[in-house]
Amino acid sequence: MWAAADAASLRAQLDLREQPLAGGSGAEIKTQRERWMMVRWLTVWASQLDYPLRVNKRESPDFMVDTGSGRIGLECMEVVPEAFKQLQAKLNDINSGWVRPVPDPRGGEVRNEWDSPLLRQLLADTYEGSPWAGDEPERLWVEVMRWAVEKKRQVLHKPAYARQPRNVLLLYDNWPLPAVAFVEDADPAALRGWALAALEELSRQLRDSDAHADFQQIDILHDGWLLSFTDAGVQPLRYRMPAAE
């Protein structure tokens, strides 16, 4: 899908404005989503990868990244509720099951329209209950991301999975939660504190569960940020979006 001799030539091939909106078969839609995720991953890490570089699309893992110093297997997952996946057929009228991205008026990363009345109705049974309180969104976020990592660890151990010397898990956080402002300025300051604590807690749980023995690097795409988890800790990285025209 991509081949580059250096970081500049790789970046020239990446367009963050590209969105997986076109129709097609289930396999084609999956490929579009994974390409959307991979463009962001490559944008963040372009300057730190070894060249020459070639990225090939495949299955188990979803991408094979051949660099000047070795091979990386990269597995992708969009993190959404199971109830959402079960409603794919009903969502065909909303962009073939992909929650339509809505451009941020400030020119930042697109946000997905969980405010759609139809989506709210379809998912109502899953989210009935009391309003969110305190750091509940952050604590649930940690649980959800741990669930996603454990699910993909099971995939990695299947015989058909081509495990590599370095294995990366790339998650797209598309779970309908109130804003979890990990690194953005937030008011009050407690909101930012809760979010940063959630990052540290997820990092601790990943280490304690030995997740990095399977995926040496776990990256999460979250609202314009890539949150990168390794044995050394967590690193929030911003990727730039084009300025609004």
C-alpha cells in the first residue's frame, strides 16, 4: 500500500483528510477503516521508522511493515460496543455501518456523530441508567481498552496469526463516552487530572497483565491523539490535521 525511501516521501503519500466513507462489501469497508487508521499511525511515527519502508495489507496481522531494521506486524481494531456491531444491518442507511465523521469546526480531527437520533435510539438499551458522575467515564474507558487488548491477545495466539519480532496493536477508540480529555486543557483542572490518571492506570494494568509480551506496543487513536503504551509507560502524541479551508 505504501513504499518510501525516507520520512518525507512517506508523508507525501499520507492524507489525513481521507475518510472511509465509500460503500462496498464488508471486506472493502473493513479495508477502508484500517487504511484510515494506518494513515494516522504512519503520520505519527514517520520520523522514527527505519527506511527504506514498505507497508503491505494482509490479514492476521492486518499490516506488515518492513523497515530498514526489521519487520513489524500491526493489528487493527475499531473499539465499539458489541451492541453496535449487532446493529450493523440497521445502520446501513448511516454510511454502511461506519459512524459518519463530523468535521470539527475548529479544523481539528473529525468527531463521530454519536448524537444521531437513530443511533441514540438503537443504543438506548445499552446506556440506560444514572447520569455519569465524577471520573466514571475515565474508569470505564480503562475497562473498555483493557477488554479490547485482551480480545486481540486471543487473536494473536491463534495458529493463523503470523507473529513477528515486533507486534503492534492499533486501536481506534470509537466508544460512545463523554469527553475524556487526556491531554487537552480542561476546566476544571480535575477533569484533566482524572484523564491523566486513567492513562497511567491503563499503562499499569497493561504491564501487570503482561500485555506487552504479546503486543510490544499498543497505540490508541483518540480524538486527534495517538496514545502509545509500551513497557516504558505511556506517551500521548498529537497528529496534525490540515487547517480548515
